[in-house]
Amino acid sequence: MKQQQKNKLDLLPLIGATFCFSAALLINPSSGHANTLGTLSIPSANLPSGGQDDVSAAMLNSSSVHSDVVASRTVKLQTNDTLDRLLTREGVAANQRAAALKAIADLFDVSKLKAGDEVEFSMRASTDTARPAMLVALHLRTARNQDLTIVAGADGAFHRLGKNIVRNENVSIGVTTRNGKVKHGLMADLVAANVPTSVAEDVVAAFTYDPDVPSKLSNGTNFTVVYETAKSKSDTSHVMRYAELSIFGEQHRVYRYETNDGTVAFMEESGRGVAPLKLGAPVVDARMTSPWGWRVHPVLKVRKFHKGVDFAAPKGTPIYAAEDGVIETIGWRGNYGRFLKIVHNERVATTYGHMSGFAKGLHAGSKVKKGQVIAYVGRSGLSTGNHLYYEVLVDNQQVDPLRPDIMLQVNLDGSSLVKFRTFVAQMSQATTQP
């Protein structure tokens, strides 16, 4: 997505409370602490990181005003110290201490922390004096070579870094940049450049709906991909940071970003982007008998547009919720027979028709989970055989449920846009750090 050359990411003059916060990080009333400022890597899309050097660079290079700054530092536990006491001493609010300790407890027994163990934490300060500094990440390094990180999510809870990290395992974090040229097709050339397949798939998806990027890239188009890797003994996970295409001298950059509601989106620097819609299958081992589109209705014998798809399966076959959501409608609905509609969020809903029955206990207002049995295949209503009629609605309009590339438009504004621009600036800075 289009990146103007001027975008070296105008980073933020920091005033007032920001200077106070930065100064506070350098002053500690306890001489027993090791006050080493540094950068804590925070790959969560909502949580940019930066050390004191990053803050200084921001102040020197800024030309626009922003209200937040994130800075990190490391302290050591003292004799008879606890993690709760240390966080209290460092000014972390009670609710954040409780949330952080709960998340850490799922990974490590904090009672086993000893004097000398290091705690690195990142705090977000604001020039708005009514807003307290917020803990955004916490990293433990113990004498027994244990290395654990938790980050604050959009839901206010703290989450461990990476996927499937085993308790007490060492985790190493690295950032990799890959460059190459398009010769055989973007996906093939990304893989040939040693970009992990999962990251390459995200890159292709990210550029699919950019109107400024041709569907077929010219041979010789340059690409750059930056991704983060978390490694432990049992798991390695890769997360795309951003990708860039150079087309006829113009740079098109897209970022992988998690919005406030937890949606993973691919965003351009203007704050516009798309989010892939990934729904689960409503039935298993079923045969698709009627696709989306124009057809002759099997009963009415007239040409009509089929706004969903039909899956044939034996009567009583379980039907599953395609995603977490709330049941809006459940009951009989004319030609659809037994009908159910689930609202998944403000923009996405799914409907299910012709069922033989509903799962017990469900009613309008019931919350359901992805993969939960909600009903059973049947032939109620206007139907010639046992099957499920399934619809996907985006912004109240039916879309083809079998399309692999359904995308939701994302447009950030207000505080959400400010937060995203901070993330963009911090990601760029972290990537160019020596």
C-alpha cells in the first residue's frame, strides 16, 4: 500500500508529562536496583516499544504532536522482594498488577523468583496528566535462565508472547528482513527468498485488495518483508511486521495490525486497510450441491439468485457455529423452515436454514462459540432433500461463503488512528535499530 517517500515516520515531539516520565525512569530511590534502560521487544500489534534512545530519537526527529510514549527499563529484585512489591514500587496501578501477576502465574511460579532476577517492563506515559502511566509489557529473566514475556492486549488483560510456549522455556525473539524480486509470482518468490510460508501467505493476502497494486506484478518488482520470530525448544512462530512492494518507483507498504477489538488487519499508513474473514465450516464431510449465484430453483422452477450455498448431508448431521457470536433469530421462517441467525460482530453474521432441529438450550440472545453444535441437518421448509442452507452476511449484504479471500474494510479514526500511527512509527524505528 502506498507509502510516500516522506514517511520516515514523523515521530512525535514529547512534552510535559513525557519528559517527567522519562526522567522518572532514570531516578530510583532504591540504590539496590540496576537501572539499565533498553528496548523490550513487544511484537503485539497494539503495543509499540522503545527504550530511552528511541525516545531521544523521537524527540530529535519529530514534526508532529502525539500524546503517548513508551519507554522501558530493567530492574533487579532485592532480597525478600516480590514481583508485586516491585511493581507497586514502580508505580504500576493495582488493577494492572493483578492482571500481570495472573498472566505470569500461568507460565511461572513467581514465588520462586530470587534476588538478582531481572524484571524488564515497558510503560506508556501520556502528556495528558489525567491519564496515569500504563504497563504495556513485562519480561522476566531469572538466574535459572528462564525467559518469559507478557504483553497487554486490547482487552486489558496480559497475554504471553508467541504461541504454545511451554512453561519456563527460554524464548528468543528475532526480527528478520527479506528482500527479493518477483520472477514467477509473489507467493513463489517470497518462499524462494526464505520467507516463512505463514508470513508469505499474509503478505499475499495483504496486497490482494490494494487497488494501487496490480493483480499481476511485473517481473522485477522489488519486495521487502519484515517479520518477527519467537523461538522456544518446542515451538517457533512467525509474525509479519510489514511488507513493501516497489512498483514503478512507488513504495506500497502494508502493516499487520491488531485493532482494538482484536481483529487482525492489514493496514496502510493512512489508517485504511482490510481484515481477512476466517469462518469455520458449518458442517463436516458434506457435499456442496448448490453454489452462490444464479440458478433455477429446484422447487419453484424459476431463475433466482442463490444468496448462500447448500450442503447436502444425512438428516441429523450436526451443524456448527462458524464463529463466536450471539443468536439473533431462532425458529421457523417460511420457506427456510427451521432457521437460525448468528451475529458475530457489528459487521458479520451467518444464517442457517432447513434444519431438522436446534441444539438444546438455545434461544434468541444465547452466546455460542465457534465449532459449537447449534442445529442438525434436515429438510424443513421449501426443500427437496436433506441439506443445510448457509449464508454469510457482511454489512447486511450476502457474500459468497466459499470465497477464500473475503475481506472486511477497516478505517481507523480518532484515538484508534493515533494509536496505529504510534505503532507504525515504533515498528519502523525498531526495524532500523543497529
